Amino acid sequence: MTAPTMTAPQLALARNAAEAALAVLPTSRALVAGDPVIPDAGTVIEGQAITARFTGAASGEVLVVVGQDLADALRESPLGELDLTAAVRPALEAAARVFGPVVLDPGQLMEPEVALSALAAKDGSVAVPLRDETEVRAVLALALSQWPGDDLGAVNISQRPAPGRVASGRGGLDMLHDVEMEVSAELGRTRMSVRELLSLTPGAIVELDRAAGSPADLLVNGRLIARGEVVVVDENFGIRITEIVSPGAE
């Protein structure tokens, strides 16, 4: 395949997007951004791909392929199975925002080969391998409807940009430490018939299955992890933890 041409600033932008993604991408190893390449079958690695479109100062699509180690760590987390798309979304956002203020769609999980093939079919697509000392461990790929600096002199995509910044290497569950999760507090539950639900009006009282003064539950992605008492912090409700629930005890 003939290598496409890109301007030196465009190569730098692709590299910057990869480095921005690396700063917030959960990884188990120290990675650096490699040379930009054409997204094709040779770019595929074993793992999962998360892709999202963005619009705003620039329009296009951004894709991250993560290794199977991250997918497995999220699936086997002590807090239960975690959402891979949510875990990788900060990296997608960081890469897209290199091109200015943008709005990212929710994103979707895809097989790496399918996602990269679809991206490669678009004009202005480029992939940046994220590698350790031995092999590629993740991939950041982009396709923009119009790259900034399209009117500048072009260079071959194989031109080597400046060395990338190293991402901190982490092992085991450490790679999940920066993954954001939804945390909620629950005062209690009850069951109601559809008839009872439809009859609810302002002022109606719904009795819960929890006695007054009982601790509230703290849940992470719907999984009980702690209990505590409700407090007020600067006019907002909060939970003062009184008990940590052991895995499986719930």
C-alpha cells in the first residue's frame, strides 16, 4: 500500500493525540507513542476496540484498541465487571481535544479488526502504535474530515516525529486505579405494582424497606461496597462511611 502524505504539523498532532490518550489510558506497562502509520490489518492487536465520533472545532472519529490484559482486569475486578467503554472514554476525549473543543458521542465497543478496517476506509485516517520495549500493546487511531494545516507542505507518513513521552507502567489491578466509576447512595428499596406507581402524586409517601436511622448503602456500579450515615456537606448530602462490606458479603 502506498503511504499517504501528511504535513509535519499533522504528524505532530497525531502524535500529540496519542500522548494525550496515554496520559489517562489504563495500562499495565510503560508505553510510548510510535511512528504514525496507515491503519490496516497490520495495525490490529489482540484486545478490544472502543470508537467514538466527535464534532466541534474538528470533526472525525477516534479509536483506541487496548490489550486483552486491560479487558480481563476490568472483567475480573473485585468490584465486579466494569465497563470497558467508560474506562477508556477519558483517553478518547483527551485525544480528540488535542484538535480543540469537541463533543464526543458515547462510543461503542467493537472488534479491533472491524473497527480499524472501517476507519482505514476513511480519508485522513492515521494510527499511532503505543508500544513498550518489545511490541505494540495498544493503538490510537484517528480520521478527521479535515486536518488542521491541510494547506501546508506534505511529508510522507513514515517520517519519524520526535520521541514520545513515556506513560507510567503499572501492573495487575494498579492499571484500574484511575478508572472512573459511578458511585451512588441508596436509602432503601420497595416493590410496587404498576397500579400503585401510576397512582403516585406530589406529596405521596413511599415506604422503604429500611428503618429510620439505619445506614445507607454505598454502591459502585450497582455493587454494594460500604454502608454509612447520611450527612450534609456544604448544603449537599454526603455519606459518612461506618462499614466496609467485604466482597461477597452483600
